[in-house]
Amino acid sequence: MHLRPNIRAMDLGPAAMVAERSLKVIESAPVGRRYHRLLLEAPDLSARSRPGQFFHLLCRDGAGNGPYLRRPMSIWRCGAGEPLGFLFHVKGKGTAALARLRAGEALSVVGPLGQGFALDPAWRRILILARGVGLATLAPLTGAAAAMGIAADAVLSARDPADLMAEEFAGVSGASVTAVFDADGSSEVARVEALLRARFAAARPDAVFTCGSNRLFLLLQRLSAEFGIPGQVALEQQMGCGLGMCFCCVRQIRDASGAVVNLRVCAEGPVFDLQAALAW
Ligand SMILES: Cc1cc2nc3c(=O)[nH]c(=O)nc-3n(C[C@H](O)[C@H](O)[C@H](O)COP(=O)(O)OP(=O)(O)OC[C@H]3O[C@@H](n4cnc5c(N)ncnc54)[C@H](O)[C@@H]3O)c2cc1C
Ligand code: FES
């Protein structure tokens, strides 16, 4: 296994700044048929969290039931004066336990962890391409962009309108949202490509961002290379420690010389350069 030479096994990076915290749940509510949102009281952590970073959550319900290992979850809402928020697909026993938490109960979190998205103050417009719950990861980027005077155009892909969560994505950021669905075929890669080409021609973005789908990642990687537009992708990987120590989350990434190296999604990621990331 090739590891980036300047990373030592015990180099915790930003994780060295974090500690376990027990936070009070202030809202726990289902979103649509398959998703759930949790809002936590954490003024200090919320203020220093950045879009694209994540927390490692101990998924135990009020009765203490849930898996041993923590589960990684992107920051969906954060900022000074904002609750810390997570939006997740209720998938297995960890997320089911999270969804059983009630307001007033406590949740153990470790974070904020990882490297978030980077926004350049010189940019005027970004394009976001998200699929499914990848929109939770990309949602806070819309508010961060708005605060810097950067317009955000988003293309959101979902199974059908009931799964879209456009309101959860854009909030009050003013991001423009175009939805595509499996149900009517508008989410097919060829149709999304036509949509993006038209968008690039009408209002070329300064940067593009994606999360949540391998085929949309490959499409955006190809188009951003063709148009010479920089991009970032938030990757997912199952995690053990979440702190950079166990190396169970490595993924293959191209380094600046083009060589393929194994980097830790929890420490060097989860956000990577769009051209450096490899398909999964
Ligand atoms: C950095 C990061 C941020 C994430 N942010 C979000 C988010 O904002 N919202 C959200 O809904 N999910 C997010 N995920 C995925 C989330 O961590 C998994 O869905 C969760 O761990 C599943 O736990 P579970 O116990 O409910 O399911 P499990 O019983 O552990 O697994 C259920 C199924 O999901 C698969 N799975 C588990 N973990 C992952 C993973 N990390 N990636 C892909 N498949 C997985 C398993 O293989 C299994 O098939 C994120 C993952 C990472 C790494
Ligand atoms: S190094 Fe342990 S999960 Fe990333």
C-alpha cells in the first residue's frame, strides 16, 4: 500500500484539536419517507464547523441501543448562532438509532473532522451537482457561498419529487435549484450532461462541486476537465476511528505528479480535488 510519504501513522492533523462532546438534541424529525434531521445545541462547535467537514456520531438511542462503532455524518447546518445539524438517510442500525433520539436527549459527537470545501473569494458563481443524501453534504456550501457574494446554481438528482429535499438543500441561501428525477428519466447521465453543457454555455461557473453519485462524479470530472473549470468532490467511505489512526478509510487519489496514492478520507478528505479523485 502506498501512503503519502509526508503522512505518518500518528499524524492526527486537525483531529488533534477535537474531543468527544455530549450535545443536547433540540430537534429530531423525519424528512420525507427515508430521511431524518437532527439539530443539536452546540454554539461553539457549530461556529467553528465548516461546510464539507463531518462529525463522528455515537449512534445510541435514548435507551442506549445502537452499534459499537461511531458513524460519520456530514455537517448539514452550522455557523455562528446556528444549531449544529445533520440530515441523513435512515439506512441501518446506526442511523435508525439516531432517528429514535428525541428532543432533550443527549448525543455523543466527535468533531468537526476532516477537510471541508474551499471557496475562493474571487469566484462569482459555482455549480453544485448532488444526488440523494449527497445534498446534505453540499447544502451548507450554498450559505457559505451566499455570504461571500458567490451565486450558487444547483442540479439536484433524486428518485422522485418526494425524495428531493430542495428546501433542506437551499434554505434561505437563494441558490437556484434545478431538479432531475429517475421517475421521469431526466436524471439519466446523457440528459444531465446536456443540462450542464447548456448551463456552462449560459453562465460559466468558476468552480463545480459534487457528492453522492459515482456516475455524476465521473460526468462532472469529464466536463470540468473539458471546460477547464476547477472542482471538488466529497467522498464517502466506511470509517473506523474517524481520526486518521486506523487507515480503514483509505481511497485511491492521484497526487500532483499523477501517481495513485492511498489517502485517508477522514483526514486528508472527505473533500478532494475533482480531478484527483478516482471512481468508486
Ligand atoms: C464523511 C462522510 C459523511 C457522510 N455524511 C452523510 C450524511 O450527511 N447523510 C447520510 O445519510 N449519510 C452520510 N454518510 C454515510 C453514513 O455514514 C452511512 O450511511 C451510515 O454510516 C450508515 O450507518 P448505519 O448503521 O445506519 O448502516 P449500516 O448498517 O452500517 O450500513 C447500512 C448500509 O450502508 C452501507 N454503508 C455504511 N456506511 C457507509 C458509507 N460511509 N458509505 C457508503 N455506504 C455505507 C453499508 O455497507 C450497508 O450496506 C456519510 C459518510 C461519510 C464517510
Ligand atoms: S483512519 Fe480510521 S477512519 Fe480514517
